[in-house]
Amino acid sequence: MRSESRPRARRGFRLRGGPLAAASVLAVMAGAVVLPAGTAQAADTLLSQGKTATASSTESASFPASAAVDGDTGTRWSSAFSDPQWLEVDLGATDTIDKVVLDWESASASSFQIQTSTDGTNWTNVYSTTTGPGGDQTLSVSGTGRYVRMYGTARSTQYGYSLYEFQVYGTAGGGGNPGSPPATSDTPNFGPNVQVFDPSQSASSIQSALDSAFNTQQSNQFGTQRNAFLFKPGTYNVNANVGFNTQVMGLGQNPDQVQINGGVTSDAQWNGGNGTTNFWREVENLSITPSSGTETWAVSQGASMRRVDVHGELKLDPSGDGWSSGGFLSDSRVSGQVFSGSQQQWMSRNDTIGSWSNGVWNQVFVGVNGAPAQSFPNPTYTTVGQTPVEKEKPYLYIDSSGNYHVFVPSLQQNTSGATWVNGNTAGTSLPMHDFYVTQPGDTAATMNAALAAGDDLLITPGVYHINQTLQVTHPDQIVMGMGLATLIPDNGVTVINTGDVDGAQIDDLLVDGGATNSASLITMGSAGNTTSHASDPQAIEDVYVRIGGDQVGKATDSLVVNANNTIGDNLWLWRADHGNGVGWTSNTADTGLIVNGANVTMYGLAVEHYQKTEVLWNGNGGRTYFFQNENPYDPPNQASWMNGSTDGYPAYEVAPGVTSHQAYGVGSYCYFNVNTSIVNDHAFQAPVVSGVQFHDLLTVSLGGVGTINHVINSTGAAANATTENIYLTSGP
């Protein structure tokens, strides 16, 4: 995160209202209150403070829209350095507005309007000027609306627009209690970072919007911009290149209701053809007929392709066959061949494919019709015929009346193939008014008010600071993101906690570690619970944790699963090895995943670079299908990375006392580039009992940089500069 780019106006003690205000203060000090003649003593109600604020842009994450309505004159919103720009506050209900106070930083507006709206779309001017003086402005206005905004058309400086406070006063007309649940709708405003396309729009206008976003996001790995592109049912002749922090999704109830003729592509030209850092992007719920006959989706961790119907071939490595480092394909159909190419590892679950070609280290297939036969390690295919238990991720769709819904697929057991190929996916459709739809700048208090009222949450694209834990306490409650919505804890809080309830789901979120250490970032269920959730398990899907990279981040444990029977699906828990705030004593993090619950199942689990045991599994009955790990790159010396008297820590440990556990297709790699003499004694650790079995294991010394002495416990040869890859078909 970059620092402020210009000198900040010094803020001393200021008396609002000039000489009269000064006189009033002196009078109060003398024991009297002085008011201007004819002024009523009853004050207008401040309607805007603490409400949801959004903006056309922000200069950086340090200057969010919420800072203009937080009551703190030491924080501010600041826009991009261009015209026009706007700042909007949602009052939560239609109120009578009679005064607006603007507390400008030196970057003010010379021309702007104050506008009101009842729906957030159609606006009415209640004030306009082309000679704005800046400073503190108190404007008398007359109007009604739920939404109030400052719409700036000309800046007073070369910088953006910046407000310390944007205050709206008036009379509440049907709400405004900050503790009450926020309003919901079947046709919500998805905020400034979502574009909804309709087939009546010209292909050129849609292509222009897609290209503009990609030009910004192609290499914007750690930026704050988030995007979601939603396609209503119909046919589109476009090529959607997908960059960082971008999601492309169809709005049909089934994938073939949205047809893309062209492509939805992830490639790696930005990085010289190397796709090993093509993270944080998603495509789902649409059909693609690639114009070349081949769809390219060259991604690595933190990327998913779900509910996609590819009419042709699917290529998983970049143009020129550069490297890629893992991805996730589920509930999808590919009519032709899937060409894995140089993909180092890959997870496919509940797909229907024409055929599969190639593999490098670890390709895992669970419940995939058309999968290659079990053959690990030559080729490196791990094939499981049926998926034992699964809840597909909820998805958004729109009906013929223009109302939005979220479809929640049912729990499935012992399945193979995509859920929608032979008819509609089984499940339940929820009306959109069951969800509170956030806006960038929403507070944790607003989200918790919605959750406490029993609403679900749809968190729209943006970066949200969370200063109190989001509490998911109702059965079957859903917290789902869109467009890689990102949550960052303040003051070391846990970001999300689910109670010991049936069916809670956390989906589609990027969770960053904050500058102050959190004991955990996500906790599912209460510690020590014994409740079975087998008939309606909790689930966490397409959730990515990042400790460092975008900023200095710290968290002792990233994800703690206490709830029995929980299902995890495509999780990447990452202590950053590059980016900002990266170093052995900077982005500190002990463990990525701790499983205390019984009968927990994980599909597509990637946990990387944590400083102690990276996965610790304490519960019985656990199952993992695909595990990918890299040891921390950066131990400065062996003494800094010792587990008692043992060199290093296991990537994945099944705790002593566990009597039943199964793991399929598991790999751990080392690349000790800070000190190449570092040794990890073993990658996997488990009790030697009949009920604990690992299938298809490997260790890799990447480029021969560093050593892993054993694969599991004391079994397996050393991966090092002499022999970089070691394979075992079973253990311990």
C-alpha cells in the first residue's frame, strides 16, 4: 500500500462557524450559551454518520469512502486525480434533508452538486455551484432521499477530491437507527465495481469495458481494485481477458443460458509467459465456445473455474507453454480434451471431460467422468471415482422478471460428473431480499446488524476493514463475496466466526492478515463441540487467505475448523513469499489450517510458507483430496526453524491419537533461497495406525534449492539437488 502522495493540510483546532462559534465557546466557558437570534435550540439530526458510504474511486486503500462519515476529522476520503468523481452515503431509509456540511481537505471542488435519490440511480440536484470555496461549507438544502451524494465536476487542485467529513442533516423519515438491520432488495445496487451486461448492448461497448478493466488488472497483483462482470442470459461475442482480482460470471440458472462466443481467458504475457503467479481470479456459470477452438485458462493458486461449459478444448498452461502452478476445475463440462501441459499440479472435482492430456507432479481427479485411470506416479494421476460428500458453492442468477436470486445447491453424496448436465442442479433458490448487499466502505457493525437479523451477506467487490468479528450465528446463513471482495482485520480481531450451527457457508472471499496480529482469521464452529452436522454441514469454498504481499500482515492461525463434518473446497492459505511486507520477522504466521472437528473433508487444499506446522489435523475421520504446499522460503538459519530437536516442521501433520484419516494426492516442495543449507526432516507426519493412510505422496526440491530428508515420518528418500523429485504411492 503506497503512502500519501502529497503534503497533508495540517489540522489544528478549528471552530466551525467563525466568530459566532468562538463567541459561543467563550460564553459557555462563562456559564452561558449564546445562540444567534432566531435560531431554535432543537438541532437537526445527523443522519449520515456511520452509514454506508461509497465513491466513484479512492486514491488508495488509506482513503476509503467510509472515512468521510466516521465522525473522525483525522481521517478522510480522497478520490482519483480526475473529473468527475462522487461520494455517496446511504441513509438506510428515505429521509427529509435540510442541511449538508462538507469539511474539505485542501483538494476540494470548485464545481459540484449535492444530489439526492430514492433508488441510488435517479438523482435530483438540491444544490449546485461553480465557485466552491473549499474549507468548511454548510449548505442549506431542501429535499428527500435515501441516498445523498457530492458530485464533483471540477477540482480546485491537480489532485482529486478529498473530504474529512460529509455530513447530512435532517429528519429521519422511516429508519436511520444504526443498530437496525440495513435494507434489502430483490434488485439491489451491486456498487461501483460491478458491471452487469445485457445482450442488447453492443459487443463493442462490452468489449471496451472488459479491455479497460484488464488493462488495469493484468499485472495489478497487489492493488486495491476489485471487479465483477455479470452477464445476463443471452449470447455475447466477446473475449474476456481476466486479470487479478476479477470475477466473470453468468446470471443464468444453468451455464448454457449465457453463451460467450470468443473466450474467457487467463494467460501470462504480462509475466513473460510465466503463469505461476496468476492468482485471484474466477470464472463461473457460463458457456464458452472459443473462437480458436481452444479455451486458455492458465492459472495458479487462488483461481477457480466452476459451472462452466467449454465447447471445445481447454488449455491449462500459458501461450508458449510457460509454467503454471495449480488451479481448480469443478462442476464443469469440457467437450474436448483438457491439455494440462506444464501445469505442475491441478485439482478437478465433479467434472465431465472429453479426455485429459499430460501432467507434471500432481494431478488429482475426484468424481470426474472422463478422467484418466489411476497411474501415480507415471503419469502422476490420482483418480478417485466418486466424490464422497459435497455442497457446491451458491451462485447468483436473475429471473425473467429481473429479480435476483441466490441458488444454494443441495448436499450430495457419492457423485460424479457436473450437477447440471442431466437437468437442473438440485437445491434451493433464495430471494435476493434475504441478503444484505454491501457497498465498499460498509462497516463490520452494519454487516453484523444484518447477520444478527438473520440476513445473509453478499459482499460486493472492494476492500473492507473489519474492526469487529462478523458473527454467523443462524443455521444455513451464508456470507458470500463477489469479485474477490477482501476483508482486512483491524486491531487483531478474527474476521469471521461461525457458531456451532448447521449449514453455515463462507464463499468467495479474500481475507488478508492485518498489521496487528490476529490469533485466527476465520474460525468455524466453537471449540470442543460434539454436535454432528452430517446432514447439513458447514462449508467454506473459494476462500483465499493472504498474510503479507499487499501489506505487512500477521496471524497466528489462518483457518480453524472446529465444526464437525465441515467441507472445504478450493482453499489457498498463503503466507506471502513476495510483495510488500515480506520477511521472516515481518509477515509472521505459524499455521495455515487447524482441524479440530471430526469428519472434516477438504478438496483442493493449498497451504504455503507458514513458519511452523502448516496443517495440523486433530480430528478423526478427516479426508483430503489434493494438497499442495511449499515450505517457507525464508528461514534465515536452521536454528530459526526447528521443531524441538527436529529440523524444520511438517507441511501436514495428523496429530498423535488420531485413528482415522485419508489423504489423496499430496505434495510438498522446498525452495530455501535465503539459506540453501536449510533442511526439513520430513514433509508429512502421521501416527502409524491402520486407519491413517496417505495415498500418492511427493516431495520436490525446486531447482535443487534445499533439502527435504523424508516424505512421511522417516519413510522416503531425500529430495535435494541430486534427486529433486521423490514419489511414494502410500504411507506411513
